[in-house]
Amino acid sequence: MILGRPTILAALCLVLSLALPARAEITVTDIAGREVTLAEPAHRILIDDGRYLIALSLIHPDPVSLLSAWPKDINRIGPAVYRQYVEKFPAIEALRQTASSAGNFSVEQVLAAEPDLAVFSLQSRPSEDDIGRLRAAGVPVLIIDFFNQPLDNLEPSLRLLGAVTGRSEQAEAFIAFRKAHMEAVRTRLAADNGKRPTVFLEPHAARTDECCASPGKGNIGNYIAFAGGDNIGDILGTVTGQLNLEYVIAADPQVYIATGGPHMEGTNGLLIGPGYDEATARRTLARVVARPGISGLRAVREGRAHGLAHQLLNSPLDILTVEALATWIRPDLFPDLDPDRTRAEINEKFLAVPMTGLDWVDLK
């Protein structure tokens, strides 16, 4: 029997289809315990927090190519960092803008961006009704967390991003790097029986005349404990909150840490991060700790006052915060710990856009 040309072509297609592996679905369980299924790796992702761009840059050489929309919340990554992304990936300026995790959610706005995956923050995720509307429209929703309990949820959140983008190998490489550095801090502290120094970390210090913002249980408060400190804000019943100045003075912490960044321009706060030199950071930190009540704290009197770029908080680069905190809280245990060296390794091995500038500073 002689086969006709269409029959031969059909047979060839059948053979090829049998020879090639079928594209498997991707099914994961997100931070909120929801099962999420994608037909293939996502390549048009909508995010509600600019820091997720940094997370994607740890696992992909062109993170902007993975996005359909982002909140353009430049303050969360810093204008200097944004300019670096624009220079390397100009397509970022053409991305649609969507509401940030601090803004008003809109199903219509999400659908207009035509994403194949929407990634939202745990602390501000859409309602179940809105998530249902997105899923009905064919948009899977993934919940991750860099804010509420980042010490626990950052690793699985990075693993989720790796899985849904087909970059699990790269995500696992950074997770292993982070875990090794975290374990080095944990192990040294576990072998020590010394008393934990009391710590007051003041986010956005001196942005207004009101004092004193503080982490509670969760968020950066957990990192203070991990790095060997006793957070005076633990009395708060929330992840973050407000302490009375009188309480702070009575607690008289042994270590004081202010956070700041370019968003503090025009205030009396700390100017630190890419675009600022060490002299500016130290001068503005001195201004922060000169405030009534803060200036008399034991930490300030004894020279244990420090500044940290706020952009490092709630960030996939939390290991840098951990190492900076450890050197400030327990300098006796960590004289050889060098967050600058760790940052250089991250730049060399992982980040699509390397970190630059000054992210931590000592008053003296």
C-alpha cells in the first residue's frame, strides 16, 4: 500500500509527539496554603511589590522580561536602583502600572495587564471573591510573604517564584547560599550563653516629629532576635506599631538602629543607600540621634548607634540585614562577619543588577 503525502505527514507528527516529553503542569502550594496550577512557566507576571523584582533578579538574568505589570513603587527599591534597572532593562518603563500592596486593589486593572500569573503579598492579598474573579478569568494567583513573617516565609516564597518561572535550580542555588550564611550566625549564637543586648530599631526614624515607630513580633523584630538581640518592641501585639518615647527612655536600649533612605529627603531622617556617601549617612544619623529623648539613650552615649537602608527590610536580601544586625548586636561574637563581602558574593553570583552604594553605617 502506498501512503499519500498527508498520511505520511500525519504519521510523522504522531511519532514526533510521542518522542517529545509532554509539557507538565506546574502545581505549587503558596504561602496562604492555596494550591496554584499553571499550564507552563509564567512569563507575564503581575506583582504588587517592587521588591519582588529584586527577588526575580536573583534567579533570572532579565527579570523585567518576566513582568506584565508592577506597581512602580520606586521608593521600595530606591530611585538609584530603579535607574540601574532602566539602564540595563529599558523595557521596564513600558510596563503597565498596577496598584501596590499599599494601594487599592482592582480586578479590572489586573485583567487589563493580561498576566498569566498574579503575585500578591500575604499582608494585603485580595479578597477571596476577587481572587475567584481572577481565576475565573484565567489568571492564577500566587501569595508570597516578605513582610509579615519573612524569617519563616522568605525561603519558601523564593522557592515558589523559582517553580512558577521554571527557574527552580537558580532559586535553590540562592536559597542554599542564604541558608549557609544564616546557619553560620545561628550556630555561633547557639553556643553562647551571654545575655541578649536590648535593641531599639526605629523604622523611618525622624520622618515626622512623632516617636517612636518600632517592629513588634514578626517582620524585622524576628531578625533582631535571630541576630542575638532582645527587641524592646516585643511588647507590641502587632507586627509593627508605635512605642511611647517614655517607654523607650525607660527601656534604655543597649543598641539603637535607625532606618532611612532616599524617601527621607526633606525630613530630618537618615539618608542612606545608593546615591549617598558615608559622610552624608553619618551626618544625618547624628541628626537622628540628637533628638530629645533619643540622645540620652545608653546606646547613643556608648557609641552603639547605627543606620540601615530601609530598602533592605522586607527584602529577598535579608541575609545582609542579618549580618549587619549581628555585627552591631554582638560584636564580641562576630568580629569576622563581613556583610560587605557577602554583598559582593551576591553581586557576583546572583543579581542581574548588582547592588551599589552604602546600605549600613555606624555613628562612630
